[in-house]
Amino acid sequence: MQATQTTPLSDDERITITHPFHPKAGKTYTVIGIRKHCGKERLLCRNIDNSEFYVPASYTSAAQKEVANDQVKTDCDFRYDDLVSLLDILSTINVK
């Protein structure tokens, strides 16, 4: 198993948990790090009591900032143009 590493951040970034079913929905926390796990970003946040927890970035206001900045992320591993090119190549192959 490959180890993942948390990238530390300064203590000035704050996010709000926006996922409606998350137990901490609507609350705001300081982000102290970012980590990728299974290809998804997780934010390391600090509670008021200085304990820490991870939350998927997509569950937070950070995900909405990305969309607002035209940096829309998808779960697709392939670009549309590459798939069209692949289709063109495959259509030239005779299948018997």
C-alpha cells in the first residue's frame, strides 16, 4: 500500500462543510492540510478543541470555489477528445 502525505497549509484558510448529511454540516473550520486519498482530496481540519479530522473536499465550500473558478473537476479518467480519437482508430479495425 502506498503511503499518502498531508500537505501543510497556513492557519488562515477556513471552509464550511456543505454536505447536507454530514454531522458537521453548516459549521466552519480551519484547514491545516490537504491530502489525496484514492485520487480524491481530503482536507485536514482543526476543531475548536484543537483535535483534527479529515473531510472530503467535495463536502465543503472549497469544492464550490473550484467550480466558481472554472476549474470543474470530474471523476472521468479520459478527456472527450481522446475518446473520440480512440473511436476513430477502433472504427478502422476490421472485426471478424
